[in-house]
Amino acid sequence: MYQKSTLDNGLRILTSTMPQTHSVTVSFFIGTGSRYETDSHAGVSHFIEHLCFRGTAKRPTARDISTAIEGVGGILNGGTDKELTVYWCKVARPYLELTLDVLIDMLINSRFDPEDLEKERQVIIEEINMSNDSPSQRVGMLIDGLLWPEHPLGRDIAGSRDSVSNITREFMLDYLATHYQPGNTVVAVAGDIQHQEMVNMVNKVLGKWTGRKSQAEYLTFKENKFPRLRIENRELEQVHLCLALPGLPLLHPKRFAADLLNVILGDGMSSRLFTNIRDKLGLAYSISSYVDHFLDAGSLIIGAGVDAKNLNLALKAITEELALLRETIPESELKKAREYSKGRLLLRMEDSRSVAGWIGGQELLTGQILTVDEVVSIIDQVTTEELQQLAREVLTGEKLRLAIVGPVSPEAPLEELLKL
């Protein structure tokens, strides 16, 4: 499915040849994100990502950069997460060399112009304001704070208005030099390409790229005492809630079983939560669950929007579904979850961007890449007994956390409902 080469400077190049496609996706994965930051400089990874789109010596403005790719029908974007940052571009095959040139120019030659920096600082503050004004996004931030209190994993990736206001250009350039280095970077390319062709192209431009030898470190997470409830009172039409439990880290041997458990619980319109909370009880328009896997932590999170008068009833119904999941999982339900998971995975692999993300993300975060066939095999081997045991281990009432945004009193006695 993929080939890998490592240049002398430590830069890793991974490719997946997809001769049936007309597109090529090039992704640069950098091993840094919000969990690598201190509280006082929270948001610097995200800030740097924004500024890399602002201009270089060769392409002085953001418009110059975007036009270079959009002018040939391509898509250019980036994203900052808690544990990685990615810059990616998807274009038709004839524009591969242009794509590489643009991405490398952004990563190596960005100007970080002081005037652009101040403009982008305000843009990010407005982005933070927008997220805080969105109840569904805000409740997600609150639940992260309950899952990982006083830890970088519990912070908003964009930082806060105060922390972003305090980030200087000098600090940003020092952070860049520490984290944006060849040994901390993976180039993943998928599409109608050949491996050695890509190695030669990348090596020609980045073979002499050097950086600091020291690797950036992150604060490990250790479970301590935690608050169980956070209510943010707002005059809204709905109560937005997140109910969460700690989950499994990225390399945990039961990680894929946890994913299947989540499919059964709340992933899709045929899941238990959607079927019972929405279809049967009519308590929510939107309800679902998802899992996160980090290097040393994880979570299972249920999100929903309900009428304030139905909040207690909805919470009771959701916790009942969690309790039922510990009691019985029929073979038929596991079979459906297996086929759902495999089908979604195989559909994703038709897209060059997804394939580049698959190989690049795994290489950067874990140093080992499972192929699609290997993951399918793991999924097929999960048994109902394993799922039942995992459900009993993970779904424990004393570890439930609840975040609320909406017309609810901060003194509402909701903590008594956090039990299974």
C-alpha cells in the first residue's frame, strides 16, 4: 500500500501509488500541536499555521499563495490539532511540481511579516470569539477541560484571547525552529505517482534542510481528581450537552474494539443513541458519539442538543443506553458495526487526500503504519465477548463527566444523574 524512504537529515517520505486517480495529494505532517505548548503561549502552533499561508519572498501575499493552487483547480489547506499540524494540497497530476514548490515555500520561506502577524492575530481572536459564540463548539471545549483538567489536552487548540495576544514574533520563530525540523516532519504523497520519483523531487529541495537536534517534548497525562460537571448558563433555544468518559490511547491493543463499541453506541443513524433517543423518544434532533485516541489518553464523548425541559429525561435515557451496552451486545449488532467500519474505511481510501492522511498521520504519531487490510483483519477478529468486557471496563458511572451550555442554572443538581 505504501513505500517509505528517509533522507539523511531525518525527513521521512511516504508514498502510496494510486494509478487509477487523476489527482495527487501532498501532505506535510509536523509533530507539534497544542499539547506541546505552555499555558502562557497557548495557540502558538495554530498561529504559526495561519501565518504560513500569509506570504513568502517568492509569493509575498496570501492571495499569491492561494492563487497559485486555486488557479489550477487545486485545493490548499492546513490544520492544527492537539498532537500534529498538517499542510496539504490536492491537485490534478500535471501540477504536482507546482504543489511541492508552493508547500515547501510556505514551510521554509514564510516571512512572518510583523504587519501580517498583527492582522492574523486579530483574525485568530475573531476565530476564538466565533467558537465561543457557537454553543456546540463551546460545550466541546468545556468537556475537554473536564476530561483533561489543568493539562494542555484540555485547552482550546487556538488558545485564548489573552495567550494569543501575548505571543511575540521572536517566540514564534524560536518555536518554529524547535518544532519545524526535518526529523519531526513526514511528507506523505498519494496519487498517480511513483515512489522514487517523489523521493528525488523532495530530496532535491529539502535534502539540505537542517534543524535543531533536540526533539520537542510534551506533558504526559496522569489521571487525577477531576470535576464532573460544568454548566455555562446562556439564553438559548436548546441545551447543548456533552457526556464523556476516559477512553483508550492510540496504541492500546483494544483501540479498534473501542471504535466498534462507539459505532454501536452512537455513530450513524442506525446506532443505539440515534434510534432510541431521537427516533423512539423524540428528545433530540442531533445526537451522536465519537472517540478520540491520543498518544497517552483517549475519550468517548456523546453530544446532543435538547429542550431544557427535557434535559433530565434525556440524560437519564442516555445513561440507560450506556448501562445497557455493558449488559448485552448481540452478534448481529457487532456484525453490522464491523461492516459499517470496514465500508467507511474502504470508501475513504478512494480519495488521495485520505490515503495521504492515513499513511502520514500514522507514521508521525506512532512510527508504524497499519495497512487497510491489516485493520480490516483486526476488526474481523473482534468478538462480542471482547466488546462486552471492554464496555464494562470503560463505561463506569464514577468516571462520567457532563458539560452543559444553555438555559440551565449553574446550581442545577445534575451531578446526581451521572451514574450507570
